[in-house]
Amino acid sequence: MSAVASLLLSSWLGAGDLAREGAVLAAAVRQQVDEHLDATARARNTVVCVGINPGDAPQSPSREFMTALGRGDLLRRLTECEPRPRGAVEATTLRPAVIVTVGPIEWRADDEAWVTINYFRTRTQSAVRRYRIVHEDTGWVSLGQVILDAPP
């Protein structure tokens, strides 16, 4: 294989891997929105503030990523919200918020990933959990929380 072909192939695979990771993270965010924005939260005008953690530190996702999620006025970028002891809020409006950070990703197979998810609603309503995201015919979907249980 020529050097040019090898370079093109490696850059294509990198773009494919990046797209796959983005799809997995998007599936995790969609699941969290469904989990945290029940009828009561929606009645309070609660928003979900989204962060991405590639492994080093949480950061705000791109505007393109947020637009692709298609949840309109329910989502904010991480930098638009503040965690406060009495509860997370959208910084400019003080609307109640849930701060959700997805990642890093732990690949279990080509079609399965475990994603670490941090959420913060209040000082007492926060957690770190792992969720199982799999590829199905319709795309990447969350099958729910990974619960590991060992015998006594």
C-alpha cells in the first residue's frame, strides 16, 4: 500500500471512529434527557446542561453536536450552567437545571460501549453511573445502567 493511500485510510478511520464516538455520546445524552426531564421537571422548565468528558476534563460540546440532538430549548451547553449546593441552574435565567456529563467511553465490543455518566441536580441528588450503549438496526441506543453484582 502506498504511503498516500495509507495516510488517507488512517484519516478516514479516524473520522469514522470520531463519528461513532459522537453517536454513542449522543445516545447517552438522549437517554439522560428522558430520565431527568419527566413531567414534573418539564413543568418547572428544567433544562439539561450537557458536558462531554473525553477522559481528562469535562467540556462543552460543539454547537453542531447540540443541534444534532434535536431537543431544542431543553438543552444547554455545560458552560451555560452552574452547579450550586441548592441546585443546578442555567446561569443567565436561573432556571432549574440538571448538569449531565457523558464520557469517557469504554469500548466492550465493536457494537457495545459503556459510558460513564455524571449528573448533578443538587448536592444530595447527584451520582456517577455507567450506562450500556449498543448499536442496533436503528442506530446507537442506551440499554440502561450497568449494574455489576458479585457473589458474597
